[in-house]
Amino acid sequence: MALLTIENLSVAIEDKALLHGVSMEVGSGETHVLMGPNGAGKSTLGFTVMGSPEYKVTGGKILFDGADITAESPDKRAKRGIFLSFQNPVEIPGITLSDFLRSALEQVEGERIKLWAFKKQLKAAMDVLQMDAAYAERDLNVGFSGGEKKKAEILQLLMLKPRLAILDETDSGLDVDAVRTVSAGIAAYRESCGGSLLIITHNTKILEALQIDRAHIIADGRIVREGGAELVAEINANGFEHLTGKGAI
Amino acid sequence: MRQKTQVADIDRSLYDFRYDEDAADFLNSGITPEIIREISEEKNDPEWMREFRLKSLEIYSRMKMPVWGPPVDGLDMRNIVTYIRPKSRMNTDWNNVPAHIKETFERLGIPQAERESLAGVGAQYDSELVYHNVRKEVAQSGVVYTDLESAMHDPKYAEIIRMHFMKLVPPGDHKFAALHGAVWSGGSFVYVPAGVKLEIPLQSYFRLNAKGAGQFEHTLIILEENSDLHFIEGCSAPKYYEAGLHAGCVELYVGKGAKLRYSTIENWSKNMYNLNTKRALVEEGGRIEWVSGSFGSHVSYLYPMSILNGRGASAEFTGITFAGEGQNLDTGAKIVHNAPETSSHIDTKSISKSGGISTFRSAVTVHENAVGSRSSVSCESLMLDGISRSDTIPAMDIRTDKCDIGHEAKIGRISDDAVFYLMSRGMDEQAARAMIVSGFAGNVSKELPLEYAVEMNNLIRLEMTGAVG
Amino acid sequence: MAAKQLNLLPAPTFSWLGVNGTEREIYDDVANEITVSGCEDPVKRITVDASANVKVSGSQNPQLVVMHINAEHAAVQTAVCAGAGETIKLVQIVSGGTNILKLDAELADNASLELVQIYLNTADAVSGAEIRMNGRKSVFTSYIGYNLTNDNTLDISLNIVQNGKKSESNTTVRGVLREHAKKIFRGTIDFRNGAVGACGTEQENVLLLDETVVNKTVPVILCAEEDVAGSHGATIGQIDPKHIFYMQSRGIPEAQIYEYLAQSQLGSIVRQIGDAETESGVSRMLGRETADE
């Protein structure tokens, strides 16, 4: 049985249909990539799987580990082991990154966590990401640069160790070094818990270091093509146009 | 042509002209019940209106001057003649308008404007409408656009006017509203039936043309369900050395799902006290859009109020105020959220130059029942020199938790970097500064019909560099 | 006892808003005289439980003065004088009954004053401050936090007068209102002519947690100088649904998020106190557990 099953999923935001009958499966421990041009519905899929109240499911369902989670609140999904890295994580003044992570970790693990154990774990994770320890005591995402925000998201991934991580454009706007660091973080996550990955991207740089099990191409809210890692190479060479039927010569 | 680098005043030659007052019926300066009765008699007011005027006068004499805002001590009410009527009567044919009045309007460009795309012109010369015409197709759609005084005597509209007149702005609202109630004269009445959407804007252009004369026109606009109107009010008055007073009143009723845009470019001469009251009542799903430019007047108190009274009603206010030498312009907006899911947005710019004082003043109130409402206010002020003044005095009164209210304000000067950047592309400093100020005013100019936007940009350019173009 | 007009708005506005000032009875009881100047301790803690006149002046060494104001009813006047180059930090923790506070501060050249005010469940507090930044390059930084519930009322007026060239002021206000709490915050940045190169910012963020609260915010900027930069902002209302979703997506249930964010609302203000003992005391009063166990 697949870890994540999306069945014929249709989604709208304020009466505007964004996804039309999307189906896909992500198996335990697998790495999938979801690609497509801007506005194709990639982020919509990520937000819907996480349960954002902004996106309304108008048809189909989402199963996680066999349970129908279509109507579940985001925190329940998080407790089941779903994680979404945000493209634009919100800034929350007054709460430090460290405070926040500890609360989240206690929720996900369902027990209180000793401070020293937490600090040690946090330090190790920050080292992987070459993050200055001072960031832990800064307010959550407040005044973080684009790159720092991305790293803070991956830090949470490393700490929360979800069963499925959906990474939404984690590589966009990063320089080469930062992409390398983020990739190292993703590798560390795989190593530590063997979780599944669904990587949403429209470029392929971040995928170089990863073993891709399956690629899904989305356009205009529909899956238009699926295949193995070779599909990524094909996109690299030819772009999306020939797959989506748009701009074909 | 070389541009003059500094001009203390807008070049008003286009506007500063007037003709000797002919023997219009001057009433005594100062206001007494006798004068009010005379006005009422002269206008052949219905009984209720005469009572209304007298009651307003009583309120006026009781009320105190506002305790906040710019000083109005230069204003001596005993010297304001409240009612001047030129000899001409209502005309619907331009050819019958007396030559000198016609010339005044021609110099203001009204007939041309009409030819160009305006639906109708109701031009108030002194206190009476002297020229009036609504294009046929507008009239055929059932839209009524006429002067308020004759509409009051028309059995078709008498009752609707009685039901709405000064109900939104009651005479007890403030001292100058009471004065208005007592001595109002002239103005427009617009009625748009349900479902009618006017594609072209209606325009009114009025001005003062008698020494020491007050102007008290009343505008009453009623939009029925799902109708749509853009009304443009433009003002310009010639220059006088005695203080003039403008205490007009605008009442706008926006029905369910209707949309009204009310645009004003105010350019009174710089001796005018402009104490104008404007208010809109917006029903469920309706929308009011104010576009407001304040350039003229010696002193202004102007804060159009939007009362959002039905679920989902919305208001938008876009304004610019340019205070130059000798001007104290106190402008802004008031919003009352009085129903669920209402929304409002205020976006204003103000510029102070050559000793001018501009004040942005606002009030956003969110009542207990306005659950799910939103409001955002953004105001920016630009100081063009160190002898001017710019104040920002917003207030918010919020009485429900289910709302999102945002406010931001900025004050500063033209950035040296921006000037340098433009100069590095070949502009001289004055032109660069003028361009930056025009850009600053872009929030308003992009909301105006083209010919008004061009006129406004010319005003700004004149004030900045002393030349147009 | 005499009624007195307090917290007058430097530039009055529409009377019907009821924000131009407030009126209270002043109890003319004998005030304690407290003087703090050039003290040798790095931190000076004062407990004020009755009317008092407090005078704070600086010295060569930076100074931290922490005042706990908690009285049934009291009038507390504080005068701060920061001389040339002096650095003073004043912390006022206010709770209790009817407390009328007045703060007058004067800043000379290169002087620096940091003000932290925290209002916790004040039954009825009226707090007015006038900061006169006469000195060139003087710096004023303030952090104001409030947590109000029941029928608490709080009426604040902060008037920052910037006379000094290149003077700089920064004001951050964060608060939570619950139940029938009522609050007015008037914050004025007044750039006087001649304050060339001055800048001032002010930001208020108010979290409203019950439909019965009343919040009034009046952020004023007065400006008579060209070469200045001023800004103010206010955000008032409920918790941003985006924040709720983000925190939920990391596993925190919705009901807990409200409590968490309400407690954190003042977190960044409390952290500015800079005195561990006071910080943990305030955190306890806010019902927030301390980080160390």
C-alpha cells in the first residue's frame, strides 16, 4: 500500500478550479518529483495535501497510510507525519524558532521533551545546514533572508522527521552554495528516518544529488505525464512545452 | 523654452478672471431668520423646506465652531453674502445663455468637455444652475440629472427628495452643516434607476463669481439596486481679496449591489474657506469609490464619510492634497463599518510646499456587528522644503475581534538618490523633482478620466517648475 | 482630590471619537521622593506601591532602572534626564488598580534612553509620556506591551518631540485585549523645525481575542522639517489565518495556537527588559513557563 494516495482530486480556490481530477501515489521511502510550468497547480497540490483551508476540495480524496484525511485539519495531518515546506514561510514575531520547534516537536511526538536533549538535537541539525546557532533564538522567520527562511524550513524537516516531506520550491531563489546546503539537509533527512519525499520544483538542480523514483508532470491542473528519473532528463533537455502541448512547434 | 525655476503660486491666469457683478439681488450680509424667509420665499420653497431652513438656522446659532483643525478666524460670517443669483434662468440650450456667463464657462472648457464625452453638464454659476443639459440617451435610460431646486417642485421627485434631503448629513452634524441647511441653494439631483449602468461619467462644474459670496450647493445622488454611476465634480473659482466660504453638502445613497464613483478635483482660489461635507450610505454589496484632489482653497476641512451599512459593502478613498503658500488643507476620510464583511481602503498622498500646511486626518470605526470586516489605510506625505508643515492624524476605533485593520503612514522628502538617478539620465533637477512628485500623485491620476488626469498633472507641474509640458 | 485632563492628544481630532484626552481624579496624597543617579549597581530595582516622584539621571556608566508599579491607586511621576553621551534604560512594569503615570524625559546630545513598559491586567491605568529629544544624535527606543482582560482599561499617550538634529526614535507596541478590556494608544512623533536628518518610527500590533473588546489607536506624525523620515504602522485584529495554517501544519492544534500566540505577543517586548530576574517574573505573570526547567 502506498503511503500517500491521491485519488481523482479536484481543488478550487474561491470558485476558481485549480486541479482537475489529479491522481498519484507515493510509496514509503520513495522520492518523487512534481514538475510543471508556473501556475500549473504544483503548489496547490502541496497545500491541499497539507490541508490549507484556503483550498477547497471539490472532488476526490487523499489517503495517508490508508486513512482518508481529506477533511482533516492540518495539525492532525502533521501528527500523522506529513510535512510541507513553505515557499514563503510566515513571519511570527514574539516566538523564537527554538521555542516554536520545541512546541511542534512535543505535539508531533506527543510527549514533553527535555530541554537539553532538544538543544543538542537542534545544534546537530543546525550544523548540517551550516546555520548560526543565533538563529534559534531569533523570532520565527522575522527578518530572515529568503535563503535563511528556506534553511529554517529544512531545519524543521530535520527535527520533525516526518514520514512524508513535501518540499515546495525549496530551491528557488537560492545561490549554488545554498542549494548544496539544502540538498545536504534533505540527504540527512533521508538518512535519519528514511521518509518519503515529494519535491515540487520547476528546475532540476536540486534533484541532481537525489535518486528519483518517479516524476509527475502537471499542467493546467492535470497530470499530463508520469515516468521515471529519465523524465527529469527529458525536461532538462526539452522544457515543458512538448509535454503540455503548448508552444509546440 | 527655458523653464522658470520657481513659482510661488499656481499660474491661475486660466481661472483668475471675472466680470463685474451685475445687479444681482444682493441680500444683506449676515444671516437672520428674515433672510432665511426671504431666500425661502424667493425660491418658492415647499412648506417643509422653509421649516427645515429655519430649524437649521436655530441649530447653527447654537453650535460652536470646531475645536480642532485649521483656524477659521479669518472668516467673518457677517460679511458672507449667502445668496447671489445671476440674472439668467435655467437654460437647456447653450445658445440662450447670456454671453458673459457663457464666456466664463467656455474659458473653463465646459462645452468642449461635453462634446468630448461627458454625458451632461450642470454648471452652477453663483447659486443657480444656469446651464443644464443631459444627453438624450442618458435621459432615455431613466436617469434623472437635474437641479435640486426644480426637482423639489416636480411631483415625481418631491417625495423622494424630502425623504433623503439632509438625512445623511443632518444639520446638527456640525456648525457648517447647520449653516448649509439654512441657506443651501442650487446643486444637483441625480437618480439612477435599478439596474442602469451609465457608461459615461456625469459632470458638474460650479464656481463662485461674486465678491464675498458663499456657496452652499447641495448634491443628492440616489443609486437604486445594481446601478452604476461615475459622477465628476469640478470646482474652480476666481481670486478675491475678501474671504470666501464654501459650505456645500453631498449626500450619496448607494443601493444594494450598486456602484458609485465620485471624483472631485477641487481648485478653489486661495482665499476660500472650504468647509464641505460629503457622505455616502452604502447598502448590501454596494460600493462607493471616492477620488479626491485638493489643490485650492485657503483653508479646507474635507473628510468624505462612507457608512458601510449592508453586508459586503465596500468603500475606497483615493486622494491627493497639495498645499502651497498660504494654504492650510485639512483633508482625509472617515469610514464606518456597520455591517458584517464590509471592507474599506484609504490611499492618500499629500504634498507641502512654500509654507503650506497639509494635514491628513482620518477615522476608521468598526462596530460590534461588523464581523469579518477589513480596512487598510495608507498615507504618504512629502515635504518639499523646510518651511512647510505636514501632519498625519489618523484614528481607529475597533470594537470586534473578527476583523483585520491595517494602517501605515510615511513622511519624508524626495530622495536624493531618485533625483540623482533621473539627472544621470539627462533631466535637470527641477524636472526630476517635478517628475517624482507627479509619480507620487500617481495613485490619484490613474483613477481619473484622462482629461482630468492631464489637468491635474499640469497643476502639479506648474507648482513645481513654473511651466506646463 | 481634583479632576484633571490627562493624556491630551497634541493635535486634537474629531471630538466624537473620544480620543482627544481623558479625565481622572488625582489623589493629592503625599508622594515619596525617590532619586536614582549614577548608582554603582548595574541594575536598580524599585517597587512603587504608593504615589511617588522618581528622578532618574544618568552617569558615565549605562544604567538600568526597573520600576515595579503596583498600587491600589497612585500617581507616579518619573523624570528622566539623560545628559550628553549618557545611556539610560528604564523599565516600568505596571499592574494593580488606578495608577496614573507621568513620564518626562529629556535627552541631551548623544544621549540614549531605552524605555520598556509592560502593562499587566491594569484595572485602570493612565500613562502619559513626553520625550524631549533636544540633543543632537539622541536616540530613544521604546518597547511597550500590554495584556488586558476583564474590565481592564489602559490609556496611553506617548509624545516624542524630536528637536535634535539626527535624532532617532523607534517605538514598538504589542498587546493583547480580551473580554471587556478597553485600550487607547496615542503615539505621536513630533518633528520640529530644525531637526535635520531626524528619523522616527512607530509600530503597534494589537491582537483582539474577544468580540467585546474596545481598541482605539491614534498614531500621529507632526512634521515641520523637510529632511526627516517618519513612519508609523498599525495592525489590529484577529490572528492571521496564514499563521494558523503554518503552525497547524507543524502539528500544533488550533485551540492551542490562540493561547500560544497570545502569550508570545508580548514575548519580544519582555525579552527587551534585559534583567533576567524581572523577565522571568513578568513571564510568570503572563502565565508563560520559563524556558529553563
